[in-house]
Amino acid sequence: MRSSAADPSRSRWCVIGAGPSGLAALKRLREQGLDAECLEREDGSGGNWYFGAATSRVFASTRLISSKSLTAFTDFPMPRHFPAYPDHRQCLDYLRAYAHAFGLEPHIRFATAVERIEPQGGPGAGWTVHVAEGPPRRYAGVALASGHNHVPRWPVIPGRFAGDLLHAAHYKSPTLPVAIAGRRVLVIGGGNSGCDIAVESAQHAARTVHSTRRGYFVVPREIYGRPADLRGERLLKMAAPLWLRRLVGLRLIDRTIGLPWRHGLPRPDHRLYETHPVINSELLAAVRAKAIAPAGDVAAFEAHDVLFRDGTREAFDVVICATGYETTLPFLDARLLGADDPAAMPRLFMNLLSPQRDDIAVVGLIQPDSGQWGITDLQAALVARMARAAQHAPRAAAWLYRLRQRPDPASPIRYVDSPRHALEVEHYSYRRRLERLIAAMDRRLRRESSPRLATSRSGRR
């Protein structure tokens, strides 16, 4: 145990970021009896869902793409009066209600921008956190929970576009940062942001073209009046095999909004569930009504003209690139977490824990194919138990350390090999694994905290 009354920082943990993952990490660490504080660069909590903050990537019409039931934290359901898919305002209200309900606000240091973190020594020695204003701070451990939507990934397209070129990271509405009404708009990217922006553009622009590299399956938000992900969850709980889930999923999609090729879109080059789900109930109807013109990949820019790979050419006024984000850890040399170079992907057990250190974790570095907050809540619960074991239960800590040396099991689904899926996890199996690990750690922590057990062990010595 490294705690000291003279130096409380030797037992205190630091959580970086007060978004959904950071709030869960702060709550779970304190729940385990650990001293912890959160450093947040903005003036309020909410992270990406704090619309208008510099670090927020949501736009004015953003809604969840997973249902509230499968998104909520494990012990704090969303209000019953919320719709099945809450908007960003309701999400922010929910997150701040969570912080208030568990007394987290007094432990959050707002307007405190972290610049970098450095180890104080080898594993277990703690970390020094450097902030923009004020002296460095020392902590026993750090939970990085600042998200991974910081650095926009721009497509590599030869030439120069002479009109307004922006990334979805900066898109806020049909008027901000540029007005699209009456203009010719090209949206590049087939993910959820790209599809949502294309649908919104079609309601304002003179012409909207949607460029995608491949065909995608599109899933409606609701199927016969029930959230689509809840219907899929029922099959998972029944242990239905993947082939049956695909068969049922395709039939339900076809009966509600129709499969892509029935609307003139290309057939996907992959099977259902092998890409991150595109959840949209309006896109295919807009394509069928010719409000959105589908197009293939972009080959080059020439002033206002865009040349597509099929040889066609069209002039545009605005190009919006909804092409995702680079995965970065902006405060940390990723080599400290097993990466090959400072900016590469860290090598983490379950995309969460360092194989070598008990004093750092990256909460939320996943992209599940369903709601995320409940899963990152479980991630935070495991991190808190690791932190407690490191200070109070060496046998439990050693067990988890040995487990982290093993390779992660293969995903039950083979995802398309693309940057978009670098963090993809199949939510059900990943969640079940976290639950089992938490239960196993709880058993070991109870054993080591039992006075009777401790006495029997000391007697054997």
C-alpha cells in the first residue's frame, strides 16, 4: 500500500475528462473507497454531449443511434419520459443528473486543461499530470477518459477544392459553420454522421450527393414500434447463432425500410453486422425520392469540380467530409502503453488495461455495435477494482496482472478491415466478459479483506 497521510497524492487517482466515461470512472473509483478527482478542460461536464463546447463533435440535430435502454449506465436508467432515442440536450441533462445523483461535482476540477502526463517511475510508481495553468500534480494512477474524437481524419484526395471544405467535426447545423441552403453539397462518408448530415442537407440544399466507398446495410431506429437494437438483444440473450441473427435481421430490415439494393444502392461487400451499424430511418426514403443522389468514391478535386472514380464529374459549392477520426492519446506517449511509436494505437488488454501497469487505464477506447455508456461503466468498475487491489489486495492484483498477459480472444464477428473498425467490439460478448472479470475480482477482494482468511494465512507462515 503506497498511501501516506503526509502525501495524499500517493493514493489519489486522476480521471481525465468529465464526459460519460470520465464520470463513470470517477464514480466507480470513489465507490471502491479510493480518493479520486477529475480534471476537465471545459466549464461543465458532458464531454462530447456538451453541445457548443470546443471539444464537442455533436451537431444541433444529433440523437443517439442506440436506444436509451442499451445506452444508459448500469445503475442509473434514463427517465421514462425520454424518447427511445434521446437528443443531445437530453443526453447532457442525463449525464449531469448522474453526476449530481452520485455527488461527483465537488470532485471535478473544471477549466483545467491537461497538457501531458508522465510516469514518475516504473509500474506502480504513479504519474505526474501537467496542466495548462498551475503546478504539476502527482497521482497514484490515471484513468484516461477524454474520448477519441479529437483529431479529424481527412480523406486523401488529390487536387484542391475551391469551395467550402469542412469536416463533420466542425459541422453544427445547416447554417453553421457555412450556410448550405440553395447550394450544391457533397457529403463524403457512409457512417452515421455522414448519413445524418446527408439527410439534413437534403432538406436545405439545392442538391445533395452522398459519396461512399462501399455499400452499407442500413438499420432503422425502430422495427414494428420497438427499438431495433432491443430486438437484436433478445436474440443475443436467447443465444441465437450468428447465421440466424443475420437471417432475422435482414428480413426485418427488408420489411421496414427495404434492403439497400432495392433502392438502387450497391450491394454491400460484407455481411450484416460486419461493419459498425448505420442507424437511420430517413436515408433510404430520401434516396428513393431522389432528394439524395448516391455516388461512389471521390478520385480528385479540380477547383469546384469533383471527379469520381467511375469517371463522372460534378460541380459543388460545399464538401463535408464525414470520414471519422484519428485514434490518438493526446496527453501520453503511446509507447508507455506498448505502442510502436508515440502516436500509434496502444496495446491494451480489452482496449482498456495496460498489460504491465496497474496505475493506468484508458476508459472508453472502444466502439461497440450498440450503446456505449453502460459498457464503459463496466470498464470503469473493473479499473476501480484493479486500483483497489493494487493498494490493498496484492493477490487479487497479481491474478489480474497474469490475466492481462494473455491475448484477447477473437471477436465473434469478423469486422471489415478499415480504420473505422480499429476500436470495434461486439457489445454483448464484451459486456459479458467484463461482468465475469468484475465478479472474479470481487471474490478475490473479499477473500483478501477477510480477517479470518488473513489470520489463517499468517498462521501458515
